[in-house]
Amino acid sequence: MWADDRASQGLGMVLEDVGPGTATIAMTVTQSMVNGHGIAHGGFVFALADSAFAFACNSHDQRCVGQQASITYLAPAMQGDRLTARAGERARQGRSGLYDVTVTDQQGRVIAEFRGQSRSIKGRLLEG
């Protein structure tokens, strides 16, 4: 899945770890990601969290897509900050899953909390 994820790679994200129901992805805030307030645009923070969510919910070899997601921004991230999104599965039942993602900076400060709901679709990721 990572090999075909042009969006995450295009934003400079790095897949650090993936396991059953979990994923960790990191990204450095670049100059082009800073908004008019001089802080990281929320859309880029959301994209990072969403990518971690995507890899966590697809980690069971069942294709999944996002059904719903929300984010709460708790602290600003600045240009040059290295953000890390850690996703963890909270529940998975039938075709639905629930995942929480915490985004932190290089000092461990919580930047945002994200919650995503997944929906499984047809297909497996490891199909030949």
C-alpha cells in the first residue's frame, strides 16, 4: 500500500512502523505547509493523522477506507517541527473499525487528537 501512496510520499511522510491495528508515520513541517499565522496548516496535520489511520485500519489485509474522521487541534506546530502520528485500533466489528491517532512533535508535545471510523471494502492488499 505504501508503494502506491503518492499523497503521503508527496508530503514527505515516512512510514516508521505498522502492525496489526497500529501504524506510526512521521513528517517534517516545511515552509509550504505553514499558513498565514506562521503555524502548520491544519490540513497538513489532518493529512498526517489520516495517513496513520489508513495504514492502521488496512493492517489486517482487508481493504478499508475512511468512513468518518474528526480532529481536535491542541497546540500549534511550527515550520521545522517533526510530527509523528501514532494510530491505534480501539474496536473492529464486522465491516467497521474505530481508530485513535495522536500527533506529537519532536518534544513529545501533543499537537492533535484524531478519531477515524473505517469501513472495509472488497479486496485484500496482499492479493497476487
